[in-house]
Amino acid sequence: MIDYGLLSSIILAVGLPTLLARQWRITGPDGPVGFMDIAVGPAFAGLAAGRLTTLAIDDPQSIGSLSDLLIIRSGVEFWPAVLVAVAVLAVEAVPGTAANCLTRSGRTSFLSVRGTSDRDDRRSGGLLLAQEPGARTAVEAMVRMADGRGLLVDGTIGLVVPDAPQRSDDVVDVLVHALESLGHEPTIHLVGCEGTTTCRVGLDTAVAAMVERGVDVVLPLLNRTSLPWLVLEMLDQSMPRPTFIQSGLDAQGLDSVSSEVAEFGGSPAGEYYSGAWILDASATGSHRLDGFETRPFDEMCNRSYAAGAQHPTATVEDPTTDVYRTVTEACSLVRAVARAVHDAGPDPTRLGIQVALAALGSMDVSDMRPATSYDGHLSVQLRRYEYPCLHGPGFGDTEGCLVPVSDPQPLD
């Protein structure tokens, strides 16, 4: 028998933190804050909402009792159940060691839209399922793309690398090796994060070194809160505008992330970053191309979301919004779990669901991109950042946007 109360509460306990963390403050009154400052609030909100949902379904009269909020229900403890969920879903990038921690026990599958770590993928035993390539695969593909387009010819290449856990040495080593194998000698410019989500320490020194060396091709391995600071420092030091080349690392191929350069640094920063090349596995900007038609899967997901919301949703007919993308991506992950539960048969076991997840094969994903599935065959697409946007209105409150400049290409 399916325990709908427990299932609903766990979905809220895991899903609500993901939604809240997107809007949670990342800068405090005294500057940037660390991961725990961001994570604790959404996590407690998710756990509390999940527990309240449990009681609302099973015993509404006990909601006002603190003891009932904390103790066991129907012989099943809520809190341990959250910690040993069958599957955890992540629409946004989850840096660091989270994926490895979740899958290493062998009890929890981790489904992610964004790429994680190639090493974690190999060690997960089929429990880590991502719709985008791992970090090392992504940067290798990025280098091949840049070389194939002649972006590295006679270039002086600089890598801007944070001392953050999610940017481990092996990713940097793979990137350096990929460049050196093509005859390039990149320089590495390290910036400090001091345990926070924004890496600014030593940016002035890093940029000064690039100016002195004459770097004209920059591969920044920075997250969404750090890249704007790099661009602003380059402007402050009057560094000639370089060619920026990015992979989908830290979701840099999304409008919501790339737009923060101009949103935080203003028009000068947007114009400076304009022309950046980004290779990733998202569908960003496809709606800006001539002849675009919304995909049946995307429409189905957003209409189902609107029906479930039980009130008008302005985004259901508007594929240009970030909400439309997020709903479609979350829908894809939930559909994967639903298929696995169905394929595992009546009263499925944890192992049965895990096996079914690993054997799903091709899946519908955002924009119904070709050669993208849960069986390891993914696709990537090249896009450029425009400021101002020449293909319609800019994203959000900025005038910039990302526009695909190639068709999706299979990545084996």
C-alpha cells in the first residue's frame, strides 16, 4: 500500500528547499555568506512544511501539538525517512559533494538536470542520472568546440579558477591537458572564496596578471555570483575585451545566470561580456530563433502545472520565462521517477525503483532535445551572449540574452 501522507510530506521536504534556495539571500549585510547560511533556512522550511503536511493528512487535530510534530507517526519516523529518500531531484546545479554523499550509501538515487561530476557518476553505480554531461566531459567538449571554431588560434589563454570545492583540481587538470594537447599553454589565475559563494579575493591580482601577460581568451570557471565581479574588475583595470569561452559549468548557459553580469554590473558589464561563447546541454534561447514552435512535452508539463495550481498562470503560454523552463525541467525529473515506480511493479521495493531508474532509456526533456536520454547519450548546443539582445527582448531586467548558433549535437 502506498503511504500517500509520507510520500507527500517527503516531496515537500525535499522540493521546497530547492525552490526557496533559488530566492534565498546570498549576500548578507557584511558581504557574501556561506553555503550553510543559504541552506539552513530553506531546509528547515522544507522539513517543517513536509511534517505539517503529514499531520494534515493523517491527524489534523494534532498540528498544534509540538510533541506530535516531532515524534513518530503510524509507526514510521518522518525525519529519518527524509534522510533516506528513494530519490532526490535537483533542477538547479548542486555543486560540491552532495551527489556523491547521496548516492554513495547505495540507498538514494540522485536525478539532476544539470551536470555533476564524471567521477561521481562512475562511482554511483547507476544511482546518479543527469540530463547534462559531467564537469570534465563538459570542459573537454568546450575546448574541442573552441578549437574547431578557431577561437584559440594565436590566443593567449587564461583560466580563472576559484579555490572552491566544486572546482576540484581534476577538472582544472583535465582542462589544462585538453588545451596543452592542442599546443596551447594556458595560465591559471586563482581567486579566493573564503568559504562563501562569491569568490573575489585576489581578483585584482589575477586580472593584473592577465593584463600583463596579454591574455585575450578567458575561460572562467566561476559561478553566477563571482563572474560579474571578474567582469567589473576587468573593466576597472581597462583590460582589452577578451573572448570569453564557457561550458555549462554552474549553469552558465542559462539566461537567468548569464543575465546577472549585466544585472549586477550594468550596461558596461553586459557590453563587455557580449559575444561570449557558451557550450552546454540546455535549451536556452531556442525560442528566440525564427520558426520556433513550442514542444508538445513542454506544453504538457506547463499545462499540467497550471491545472494543478488551480489558478491562472501567466507563464503557461510563454516559453520565454524562466518559470516555463523550470517547470518543464522539474516535470522531466518527476516523470522519470513516475515511470520508474510504474516499471517496478506493484508495491515496489527501493531496489526495484533504483533498477527501473537506471534502465529507463530515452526520456522526454526540455525542448525535446535529440540524443538526450538517461542512458548516457546526451547532446550539447553552442550559444552566444548578446548585449543588447538582437533576437527579441532581453532576459529579465536586462537587455542581454543567449542565442543558439548551432543545432544540438550528440555528445557520445
